Amino acid sequence: MQRVLIIGATSAIAEAAARRFAARGAAIHLLGRQHARLQAIADDLGTRGARVSIGILDVNDVDEHGQALDAAWTELGGVDVALIAHGTLPDQDACDASVDLALREFETNGTATIALCAALAQRLRAGSTLTAISSVAGDRGRASNYLYGSAKAAVSAYLSGLGQRLRPSGINVLTVKPGFVDTPMTASFQKGPLWATPDRVGRGIVRAIDRRKAVVYLPAFWWAIMYVIRAIPEPIFRRIRL
Ligand SMILES: NC(=O)c1ccc[n+]([C@@H]2O[C@H](COP(=O)([O-])OP(=O)(O)OC[C@H]3O[C@@H](n4cnc5c(N)ncnc54)[C@H](OP(=O)(O)O)[C@@H]3O)[C@@H](O)[C@H]2O)c1
């Protein structure tokens, strides 16, 4: 039975991935900060075939990470897949106006994720997978969301190095880079042809875990889009509004 730990488990993308694991009869431990919402997701996953437990964790309480992970290990008897999915989409203008807010948002989207990866890397064993949801936004800083993008860039770079370090131990590190996904995080955005459903992205995450990939763009066409965006010389990129 696959043992799956999901952090930020109330995320719509995480829930979609969890449903795929549940259909396989996995044991799943959900960590998040809202008990009622976690319980509702756990009940649903239970009806889909999973054995589910929950724990409370606000990822910004870094001092609590160790205890929450230890409880997850006890509950599952070890972890085969760890998926970090929490995140916020900060208002860039508000972050420009408040250094405190900018640093808090960086902490949630960057520092907390890196702290969790470091703690998970100490616990995971050969054959397991450590996955975190970064973003295409981390591939290049854009005027509209560079605080979020810089936190995701830090996560992507950290995972790249961690993946190199852990490869000889048989632990795979997977960086997930979604494009636009229709979730509560993006509820106020106008949707268009580039948008994907959480289910499509959740399916892609589980497939990439199964295939022990290092990086996955979801949907896959974002790889081509970001290839072009990364190739634009900085002096030209600076004149574009994205
Ligand atoms: N949606 C997109 O277009 C998109 C694109 C690229 C990458 N991503 C990334 O995908 C991941 C999942 O996001 P989503 O799209 O599924 O959005 P979502 O449904 O809004 O999920 C985000 C989740 O993060 C949780 N969270 C935020 N701060 C937290 C904290 N301090 N402690 C614990 N949990 C916290 C939220 O929990 P609460 O329920 O308690 O608020 C929420 O469940 C994020 O890392 C996001 O950056 C999303």
C-alpha cells in the first residue's frame, strides 16, 4: 500500500492528486490548517478507497514542522510520497507597499516550503519521492507577480540541488511547475484557453511521481512557453508587460 503525506492538503490541486492516490487504496496523511475542511476531504477520500488520517499544521509555524512530520511518520509507518502543495498568491502592489507583507508572503511560498523539504529529506528513505508544487512563475520574474515568482524560484532552485544530492540515496525529488490552474487561488482571474483544471494537474502530478521525473510542467505545453520566455534577453524582457 502506497503511503502518501500531503502538506497544504486543502489545496484544490492537492485534493485532485489525493483522489488519484485514494483510488489505488493508498494510506494518506493530510496536513493543513483548517480542521473542518481537512475532515471533509478525508471523508471523501475514504469513500474512494483510501485510509486517511489528518493533522493540523500552519506551514509558517516552522517550529511545529518536526512534530507534524513525526506524527505523520507514526501514523503511516513511513512515507513513500511526500507532496507539498500549500501556497498563496500575493497582491504584488500590496507587497510593494509593505516590506513586512512581502516577507511574510515569501515565508509562506518560499521559506516554509524549503524548511519542509529539508526536514522531509532527513526522514525519507530509498524508493520514495519528495514533491513540491512550484510554478512557471518561478522561471522568470514578471512585474505582475515577482514576489510570488521569486519565492517559487527559490523553491525550484532548492529542489534542483536537493534532487542532485539525494539521487544516490534513491530518493527522487520532483519539481512541479503548473501554469494557470482554475482553483480558489485564482478565483478572481478571467479564464482562457491556457487554463487547466485541478484534476488535469493532479493527474499529471501523480503520473510524474510514478515515472520518477525530476521536473514536470503542467500542462506540458508550458514547457515550450517558458522555454521561449526564458530565452528573451533581459533588456527586451524589461520592456514587455506580462
Ligand atoms: N492555481 C494556479 O494557477 C497555480 C499555478 C502555479 C502553481 N500553483 C501552486 O499550486 C499549489 C496549490 O495551489 P492551488 O492552486 O491548489 O490553490 P488553493 O486551492 O488556493 O490551495 C492553496 C492552499 O494552500 C494552503 N495554505 C496557504 N497558506 C498556508 C499555511 N500557512 N499553512 C497551511 N496551508 C496553507 C491553503 O489552506 P487554507 O485552506 O487553510 O487557506 C490552501 O488550501 C500552490 O503552491 C500554488 O502556488 C498554483
